[in-house]
Amino acid sequence: MMKGKVVYMKQDIFKRFILILSIILIINSTIFAILISNIIFDKTSNELLYTLRVADNSLDYTGNLKEQVDRIKSLDDDESTRLTILDINGKVIADSNVEDHEIMENHMEREEIVEAIRDGSGSARRKSDTLGIPMIYVASMAQNSDCILRIAVSYNGLFHYSETIIPVIIFNIVVSLGISLLLSKQFLRSVTKPLVEIAGELRKIQDENPEFHFKEYNYEEMNIIADTILEMSRAVKDSMKQIEFEKIVRQEFFSNASHELKTPITSVNGYIELIENDLVTDEAQKKDFLKRIKKETTNMTNLINDILLISRLETKEIEVTLSEVRICPLLKEVCMSLEPLAKQCDVTIVTSCKPISMTANTQQIKELFTNLMTNAIKYNKPGGKVNVIVTTEPDEIVFIFEDTGVGIPEESKQRIFERFYRVDKGRSKKMGGTGLGLSIVKHVVNYYNGNIQLESKLNVGSKFTVRFPKSKKEPINFT
Ligand SMILES: Nc1ncnc2c1ncn2[C@@H]1O[C@H](COP(=O)(O)OP(=O)(O)O)[C@@H](O)[C@H]1O
Ligand SMILES: [Mg+2]
């Protein structure tokens, strides 16, 4: 993540908040000022218009207008106030502030005159050409003559009231900002405090075994963040435990596997050395040693094959090709391949197979059959029987492997599915066992969401029942 300038949320929000508030206050004050200014202008215009009407009524248009205008003007000693009478063409007839009105320019273009001719009365606001100060001009058509009367008065608009208005505006701004500062600080604290606390708790992540504790906050979003962090931390802990567990299992597996391989290699080496050093002279004994060497290497091959199979089953990414596996032909194939072993052990295999098929990987189902049947033959008694039943129940496919063998002691029933666990190691080895067969079976059963059950009675026999759900649930990989 790119790190720019570090900004703290509280300060940043606060600055922005004040900026927005100031902009709003300025816009507000401006609108307010424009409004008031217009009201003052309208009111002043109306008052001046009234004054003009009074003047209009008191003027005698047949007499000397200049004299009358001066007389009216003398009522007000303000120099900037001025009364002008114009004819309908804009020519000045009399003006209170100018002696010789003949020299005055035509007023036809003036805004207030244009309006007065058009609407009867008009007003305008501008800087006076002669006095250079802001003025208000109000003009009106005379009622008893064809003249236009115009009055001009110095006019500051809103500035006239600035002494009263400015302190009010300043007071308004200061009070609004003050109140907002106080409230926004409080509001900001209510938002940032939980975040600061959550961030503080999160710093514990550097601890070896972090335990997070979060309060209950007023804002639901904060609670969601806190809850999600707790959930995530729980999930991480669980996966760490799982990884740790898998690590131990793997370590045990490797150490067991190496041990299992070391023993046959040592004995193979022993036999070879004896033959090499001509210590075995008897041809028959030599043959026996070679037979033993062959047996040990077969055992090693079996072991390596089983290790490879387990590692393949454990690799989650492995792509398993599924197809419709016809069970009966597959069972027959396995029986055929086990026939020599059965003969050797003097065991008869009986099968009863309902013609069904199952969506699965052929090789995996074959491994399952081979391992369970090999066990049933190997751990049997001479003249014993192995009974394999393939059947279905409403929701399940059921495989039963029953034997009349040595049985499994109660205390071993749970453990025989563990890797390298054997009840009788000598017997297992003699029969080429690796101790991995049932672990492979368990893997395959779990892969198809099935389950395996064991019933066994010592010296009477064992019965393994495997059940697979019929519904095509996605198979899961399992370690
Ligand atoms: N059908 C059975 N009857 C008696 N004991 C059995 C049977 N199947 C398995 N076992 C016991 O469980 C152990 C583990 O079986 P397995 O994982 O297949 O390993 P292996 O057959 O290579 O020894 C065997 O060594 C044996 O002691
Ligand atoms: Mg086995």
C-alpha cells in the first residue's frame, strides 16, 4: 500500500467540517445581505416617490418652477439632495442644485427617466457624476403637467446600517462556529473513539497469542467491524491449529515411514554382506536368503506405493476423474487378482453383488476393495471364509466385507485406521502389510462423504461396513 502524508481522521474531518461551515455561513450572509439591501432600496424608493407626489401637488406649473424648486430644496439642508424637473423629452426645466439649467445635458437616457416615461414612475441607484457618491434616483410623471419630477438623495444602502448589521453578523458567525466546534468535537469523538479503540486492540496482532476484546458500540457499523475481526481471528487461529496438527501428523508419518523402510534395508544389507563375504556356503541357505531379500524388497515396494497413494489422496488440488463405475465387474476383477493370496491362505471368497454403478474414481474404489479384502484374507484362519456383499439402501450404497478371521481386540478398534498401526506387526509384515491400508480406505470413504463401521469379535471374525450416500453431493477432499 502506498503511504502518502499521514493524516489523522479526526483532524481531517474537523478541518473539512469547519471549511464547509464557513462556506455555508458566507453564502448565507451574502444572500441575507442582498435581500436586505433590496428591501431597503424598495422602501427608500417608495418614500422618495411619496415625497415626489407631495412636491407634484404643491407645485404651480404655470409659475416660476426654479423658484419653487429652490423653496422645496431649502426644507432640506443636505447638499446632496436634489430636485429636478424635466420636460417629456428629458430636457431639464429646473434643478435645485444648478443655477443655469440650460447648460445641463439631456436626461432622456437615464434609467429612472426611461422607467418613469414607460411606467409612470422609476428608480435607479448609481454613483453621481458630479458628487462622486452613491445616490438613489426616483422619477415620476407629474400629475397636473407634462413634466417629469425627479429626486436624488445620497444613498448607502446596507452600508448605512453597517454599524448595526456588522456586529450582528460577526456575533452570528462566532456563535455558530463556537457551537459547531463544541458539537462537532463531541460528534467526532463518538465516531473516532471506537475506531481508535479498535485500532488499539488490533495492535495486539504482534503478540504471540493475541486475544481481542471489543466493547459494544452505539454505531452498528463499528460492531460489525469488531465482530468481523473476532470471527477472522478465530478462523485464523483455527487454521493455525489445523496447520500445526497437520504438521505433527506429517512429521510422525515421515518418521514412521523412514523407520519402516530402514528395517528392511538393514536386513537386506545383512543378507547381501553374508553372501558377499562367502559366509553362506550352503546353496539352499543362499536361495533362502535371496528369497528373503526379494520379500523385503516387495514389502518396500508395497510401502512406497502406499505412501505415494496416501500423498496423492492428501494433495487437495489433485484432479480426480470421476466416472460411472460399474461395481460388480470391478469387484470381480479384484477377486481374481486376490485369488492366489486366497489360495495361499486357504480362504474362500464368496461375493453377492447387486448390479449397481456409482459416480466415482475407479482406482480409488479398487483400492478400497483391495485393501479391505486383502485384510479379510490375510487376517483369516486356514479354511476361513470372506463374504463380500454389495447392496443398496434407500439413500445409500452399501459394501460389506465379512470374514471368519482372527478378529480385532476392543482396544485396537479405534486405532486400526491410524497410519502404521497394526495389531500384530509380525503377522502384518509376514503378509507384506504396510500398516497403511485402512488409512487409505478411510481417505477414500471420506472423499465420497461416506462412513465406515467395524464390528469384530476376537477369534470369531470382523465385519467392515462401508456406506456411500447415493445423492451426488460434491466429493470433498480430506486430510
Ligand atoms: N479383517 C481384519 N481382521 C483382523 N484384523 C484386521 C483386519 N483388517 C485389519 N486388521 C488389523 O488392522 C491393522 C491395520 O490394517 P491395515 O491398515 O490394512 O494394515 P496392514 O494390513 O498393512 O497391516 C492390521 O495390521 C491388522 O492388525
Ligand atoms: Mg492391509
